[in-house]
Amino acid sequence: MKKIIIIGAGPAGIATAFMLTKSQKKLMIIEKQKEVGGFSKTLKFIRNNDLYRTDIGPHRFFSRDNRITNLIKNIIKNDKILVNRYTRQLIQGKFYKYPIKPINAFLNIGFYKSIIFILSYLNAQLEYKILGKKIKNFEDYIIANFGKKLGDFNMLNYTEKIWGIPCKKLHFDWANQRIKGLNLLTLLKQSFKLTNNNPKTLIDHFFYPKHGTGQIYSKMLQIVSSAGSRISTNSFPIKIIHEDNKINKIILNVKGRKKRVKVLNLISSMPINDFLKILDPLPPKKVLQKVKKLKWRAQVYLFLMINKDQITKDNWIYIPDKKIPFARISEMKNFSKSMSPKGKTSLFIEFFVDKGDKIWNMDKDILFKKTIKHLEDLKLVNKKDVLDYYKLSFDKVYPIYDISYKKNLKYIKKYLDRFDNLSYIGRPGRFRYTNQDHSIKMGLLAAKGIIENKKIDFDEIGNEKEYYEKGNIDG
Ligand SMILES: Cc1cc2nc3c(=O)[nH]c(=O)nc-3n(C[C@H](O)[C@H](O)[C@H](O)COP(=O)(O)OP(=O)(O)OC[C@H]3O[C@@H](n4cnc5c(N)ncnc54)[C@H](O)[C@@H]3O)c2cc1C
């Protein structure tokens, strides 16, 4: 019998399975890891019978689409917590609140520097808006909208730390996707408007599941598996056999055993590079050459268990300073008390790296030693309070939007779009920087495409025409 096969049990794959199940369809999910949830899973660590939970970097759920928000709220029901966001950036030794609080920002920056920022912004307006200088890359975008001085102060350096390449080599799509419609003026307007009397906005409030973001996906999968569909973890495709623009068969490694399955529909959320390499016959050489040019950024994390009730009030602290090797610190307990045992807390520390580089290869204890020194200097943590620590490393975390990615991706997609019964979705599947909501939406629409037998334009998803965090939490 021909089957509907879903590759990858991250938000995109799980949402597809959930929607198909709601329409009484049976399917099979193939997941390479031993746990489901992809980068949106919640990990558990046990020490002396104490349970610590952590997302892979805390996952704030938000969506501009109320249908998606309502679906998630209905899934997590009474386990949803409304979190008041508390985020700071550590710049040149001072903490700046985000969303920006004008008085905090002004006191930190000082009068002289504020004037420099404004003059630099006006100069950029002259260059880009009046004299018509073209925006060719991410750096141009930031300078045109915020001025060079403010850009250097906290945007360009942080961006380079994330991506590991100069902002001149980053495509301005990165800005289009994250900060479209935002500039120094709208930012100031927004920060003056944020008072307690205003409706809760997507910037300063969000919903969080009591037991971590992974709760959303395990609940969805419970519904899928109780309807009789199979989820195979520790499994992956070996070969995808196609003919005449149709995927016919898939050869799988299911928990170490080879299995051949006839395909009715294939939904893939595995990395697009890896997918193309297992097609049989292989794509033309030129497609494979383009695939090689798609690059990913990896991440290394340190998870610290700490013998203190709380370290900070922050959800996240962002650290653009390149002298500090990590870029973000978060305290899971400030999302939900259930993430740490009573009287204890944890910190999740993110390093942006390339697979195989110095930090990727660094021994766990050496990395901890380096990190704790910075944390002590910042007066956040004392080494004696750290009970235990774990190092985690993940590859293919962030698709790099370099200058030529769009051209290469377009060519690859043109090849893949010929397959009638294939949907390639999600962050790795489409080489697109999605948040959970966009991956979920792709999954729901992939299912709709199968149910209604129609082609879906996945590129439309997440293409907001304005700043993506704009809007109120209840629509
Ligand atoms: C540090 C960090 C912080 C984040 N913070 C937020 C946040 O605050 N809010 C938010 O909304 N989003 C956040 N995200 C983004 C979010 O994690 C992703 O948008 C989401 O997980 C993407 O879902 P996906 O299903 O598209 O891909 P993934 O989550 O990557 O899932 C893909 C799945 O495919 C599986 N797979 C890969 N290869 C194979 C193979 N060969 N065979 C079978 N299976 C395979 C993987 O194991 C994985 O389970 C964050 C991401 C990171 C890394």
C-alpha cells in the first residue's frame, strides 16, 4: 500500500501529521533523533532526583496569525503561562532593556553619544533616502534605517557574532525577515508607547507552556499516535526513488533495519542539502553544485545547573561584545517555574560556531572554565554555585543568508518543484529562518495541500510586510 511519509518530527513535520490526522488520514513519521520536537524539543536532565528542563534556547511562541495562536492555546490548554518579557542587552559593560526603555537607554548612552547617533542617522537618511544610495547587503540596510553609529553599537557586531561573516556579505533578506518596517524613528515611537495601559503586544508578552515548548509537540503527537499512525524515531531515509516527476519509493533505515515503502505523498522537513543527496536518480550536477553552496551555522550550548533560587530576572541577555565568546544567556525558570527544581535554577548559554571550529571541538571542562570566568566577571554566577554542567553541540541550526544564497536556493527549488507528490517544508527543509509558528503553518498547509490535492506556495509564509513582532497578543 502507498503511504504518506513525513520526514522529520520537528514542528513542521508534526503539524503536518496533526492536521492529516484531524482529516482521518494515516501516515508514517520518520525521525532521525531519539526524541521528537526538532529544535523545539524540551530536554530533561536529572541530578540527584531533581528534574531540570530546558528548551534548546528558550522558545517564545508568538504568531501574527491568530488561527495558529488559538490552535496552540487549545493544545496546551491550562498549561499556558503568560510571560512578561524581560530582556536585556549587555553592551560595553552596561545593561540595556529590550524593548527599549527610553530613560534607561538615554542614561546609559549619555547625551553626547545620543547626539552622535542622531546625526549619524540623519546622515544615513541623506545618503540613502535623498541621494538614492542602494541597499546591497545587510550592513547597508542597518545603516539606512538606524545610522552607522547605532548599527556599530549593537546590531552589526551582534549579527556578525551570530553568522560568523561580515554584515557586508549577508543578504538584506535577513533584515527583511526580522526587522522589516523598523527604523530608529519607529523604534523610538514604539518604546514611548509601551506603557502598562496598552494592550499586550507581541514584543513584550508571550505564551509559554508550563513544561517547556516541547509540550506543544508531544501533545500533538499523542493525538497522531492514538489515531493509529506510526512515529519511528532513530530512523532516517537512505534513498528516495523517483520517476517522471513523482516520488515512488523510499528506502528507510528504521531503527537499524532496512525498509522499502511505496510513497503516496512525501513531506520532507530534513535539511534540503541532505534531501537532494539521497534522491535516486541524483539531481543534475549543477543543482548539486548549488546545494554545496548553501551554508549553515552551528551552535554549542552550555547548560548549567545552579544551586540558587534565581540568578536574574531576565528571559534572555544578549551579548554583542565579541570579546565574550557566547552571545546569549537565558534562565529557563523565568519562563516557567516548572523548568527547575525548587530552590535551584539553570542557565542556558549559547555559542554561535561553525561545525569543527575551536569551540565546537573544545573539551567540555575547558569551555566551562572559560565561560564561568566571564559569568563571574559579569557578577552573574559564582563557580561554587554550579552543581553540574553539560555541553551540547548541534549542526545545521541556522541557514546562512549569504549574498548568493537566494540565487542558489531559487535554482534548487526550481528542480524540486517538479515533484507532484512532494512538499519540502520547515526551517531545514526550505533553508529558511523560521520560528515555530512559520514551521507549524507550513506543516498545516502541506497537509491541506494533500487533503485538497493542490499546490501550496510555501514561500508566502512568514513574508510579513511589516515588523514581525508588531501586533497585539490577542490579535
Ligand atoms: C537556539 C534557538 C532558539 C530559538 N528560539 C525560538 C523562539 O524563541 N521562538 C520560536 O518560535 N522559534 C525559535 N527557534 C526556532 C525553532 O526552533 C524552529 O523554527 C523550529 O524548530 C523549526 O521547526 P522545523 O520542523 O521546521 O525544523 P526542526 O525543528 O529543525 O525539525 C526538523 C526535524 O527533522 C529531523 N531530521 C533531520 N534530518 C533527518 C533525516 N535525515 N531523517 C529523519 N529526520 C531528520 C530533525 O532531527 C528534526 O527533528 C529557535 C531555534 C534555536 C536553534
